[in-house]
Amino acid sequence: MDEKGLGKRLQDARRAAGLTQQDLCSKANLSYSTLAKIERGAIKAPSIFTIQSIAAALNISLDELVGMAIITSVNSPKSVSKSGVRFVYFDLNGCLVRFASRAFTQMSADSGQPVDVVESVFWQYDSQVCRGEVSLDELNTVWAERLGVMVDWGKYYLNAVDKMPGMDELVQWVAKNYSIGIMSNTMPGFIRSLQERQFIPAVNYNSIVDSSVVHALKPEPEIYQAALQQAGVAANEILLIDDNRSFLQSAHEAGWHTVWFDSYQPEISIAAIREALEPAS
């Protein structure tokens, strides 16, 4: 399907859902100009993240929106590892980036409230926001009520996050040899913001499984099923790289390969990943 075909398919799906362009932009967290350009075929290659957000907002599958031909083409494996891996998923926080607790410390300093008060709100609502059940604005409102000051968690998060050392080079290498994706428990819009600010390695991700879009969290089976579908390969051809052992255990039970990432010793984990992904001769 060319870009005009995608635009027509998107327009038909939007109208079938009874949505205006503004309605869809609001639901998909997308700018009006971007959506309009996609619909008229002016954007030749929308990012997989954008397409996934639109599909979720329309309550249809990615396959229904773009067609199996594109999925097959995008996710065609480049190499196969000795263990049979064709597709590699990276976790976000703790793997691609480091999320620093200084965000909570800064919020505490700005509000004059103890750090434990700040953190208690985060841990109370984190899962609900990451699953897309509670909006980021609602979380900010709760914090404002508890702390007595206006809060923008997105800004605090982005000011506290750092690139994971060595990951740019590793991800570039993986993307040259394998199909690649991100699979993360994350709040709405955070992956896109990290991409725009170049915290995430700049490669063409074949799949981005955002918990707030698929409405499921690791280690729930539903998010692994969504990731499997988007990868377009067999379960035993996927490798998940994650810093959470319970998430890796669920992936293992689903038939995936796994590598634990130690964010305190990234160089050791990077070496282990390269070894696990040694191409078959």
C-alpha cells in the first residue's frame, strides 16, 4: 500500500468510527497537521508509533489499518541469531534510558512537601496511568491537590531521565541486523517525547508496544500477545531485553528468549546481548 492508500484507509476508518479529524487528533494525541498530511498522502512514511496510536484511538488492529502487506514488509527479518531470534524488543526505563529519582527530589523541593508524599502519589497511580485508565492530567491534578502547587510530571520526568551508556551503539547494531521494537510500561506520550529529545536511540523501530496504547502492562499476558502480533514472527523468534526479572519470566513462559539488563553495569549486559544475538553462520 502506498502513502495515498494508507491515507484513504485511515480516512475511511475515521469516518466509520464517526470521528472528525479533530476528534481523532485528541484521542490519538496527534497534531492536526500530521493527521491531515497522512490522510492526503503527504507523509510517505508515518512512524510506527503514530500508526499504532491512530489504530488504538480508532479501536481497530494495526493490521486492519495498514494491511498485512505493510506489516510483513516492515518486519521482514534481516538476520537470524544462532538461537533463532529474528526480532528484539527493548524495555524503556532501566534499559534504553535511566529514570532518576531526582525527579521526586525536585518535586519535593519545589513544593516543600516530603519526598515520601511525592512518591506515594506516583506509586498509587503509576499503573493506572501507564495502562491508560487515568490520564496524565488527572495524575497532575492529584499531585497538585496533595502538594499545593501545580505539577507537570512529564517535565519532571524528562528533566530527570538520562541516556543509558552504550545503548546508542548497541541499538544501532541490533537494528542493522534484526527487526527491533520497544516494549514498555509507560505513560501516554512519553516514548514520543523521549524520541523527540533524542534520549532514545534514533533507529527505525518496527514496533512500539506502549502500555498506555494497548491498555495492558507487563507482566500481563495481553501485552505480550500484542507485542507478538506486532512483531509478525513466532514467539520463539523474539528476544526481550528488560531490567525486571518478573517481566522476563512472563516472556519466557510465553516462549520468548530473554536477557536481563543490569542498569548499574550496562557494559556487561551489552556484551551479553551481543553474544545472544550472534548471527547464525
